[in-house]
Amino acid sequence: MLKKAEKEIVCVAQFKAKEGKEAELLLALHGLIPATCREEGTIRYELNQAIEDPRTITFIEKYASQEAFDYHCSTPYIKDFFDRVPPKFVETVVVTLYKEVLP
């Protein structure tokens, strides 16, 4: 049987920018990186933009535990981001949580 990470949580947060709003969304998402990387329990917080569709912008995130992920979601800057940015710049957002399958 394959082994999965016991505590770590991987989050893939995929945003589709409204037409012509890619730069604004990318800038707003990029602004979340410094504070998130300082959070205890953040292992990876990587921002990516799709080559074939620049409107698709994705965070690949990894946290030490569900509690670390929950803390991240409760921070003022994440709450502010979701209150303020999506109505202006985001067409769709899909957040999916995973358990890493280990080698």
C-alpha cells in the first residue's frame, strides 16, 4: 500500500482572472507571499501562472498540519484578500486540499 503524508496538507488554490485583470490579480496574490512564508507551519507557498492561459494563476501550498492551514485561512491578510480582491479581479476560484503520496 502506498504511504501518504500523515499530517501535512497540500493546498492547490487556482484562480481564473477576469478578462484583462491578470496583472492586478497576480500582483494581489504575490503580495500574500511574504506574510504567509513567515507563518509557522508553512512549508511551501509557490505562485504560478499558466503558460497557455495567463488568466489562470495557481498557488501550490504545503502546511505542516491541518491546524497550520486553518491558521493561514484565519489570518487578517487572507480574509482581507478574499473580501476585497475576488469581486474585482477573479472570475472563478477553486481550492482543493490534498495528502501527499510519498515516494
